[in-house]
Amino acid sequence: MVMKDCPLCNLEKNLIIYKDDIVTVCETKNKKGHKRRIMVVYNKHSDKVPGWVEDWAIRVLEKIGKEVFNYTYKFVILSPRFGSVPQHWHLVATDLDPNCEDFEQILGTPWLKVVDVRYFKKK
């Protein structure tokens, strides 16, 4: 189901990086001072997802993130604890730039995964 007034159900097409039948990966509108900041969104309007959807979403976000965050050594996938749209399930991936406006919030948010991209950089 898609909700007409939900910003995550109605993502701007120019922000979308990847889409399949289950999830969409896109740039976040608010970068909060980061060079890049992306998120994975469940394609159905729901605040909860089955475990297999979360697993798939994390795998997709990790794969896309390795390309998007190629300018840094690590990025993190954050738990949805402080999600700006709590009524629609999504996860944010971000670099760890200490000069960004949300760095303290990143440190205070549980991390679902830390991804080291050093081994994936093209030589």
C-alpha cells in the first residue's frame, strides 16, 4: 500500500539510485553536512518489516554503499531509532564525518553494520 501524504512512499525520482520489487535505495534529501547520505526504503507503507526484508535491505544498502561511499574508508548502517519518518520503515547509511551536524546523533544511534570499503576500492 502507498500513502499519498508519505514522503517515503512518494520519493522524488531524481533521488533514486536503485529499485527492485522490495526496496528502493535513494539519496536522502537532508545531507546534514555529509558529502553523501543514502537510505533504503521498504516499498510498502509499513513501520515494520519481516526479518527477511530487513536482511535483503541491509545487503542491498551495503552493496550500493560500497560504490556511493568510495571516498571514505567506512560507512555505517544505522538502526531506525531516530528515523525522521517513523511510520515508514527505512534505514540510513552514512559516512562518519565528525564535522557533520548529526555526528553526535550517529554516535548515539545503534549501528546495524559497519562496512569497511578499503578492500573494495578500485586500484
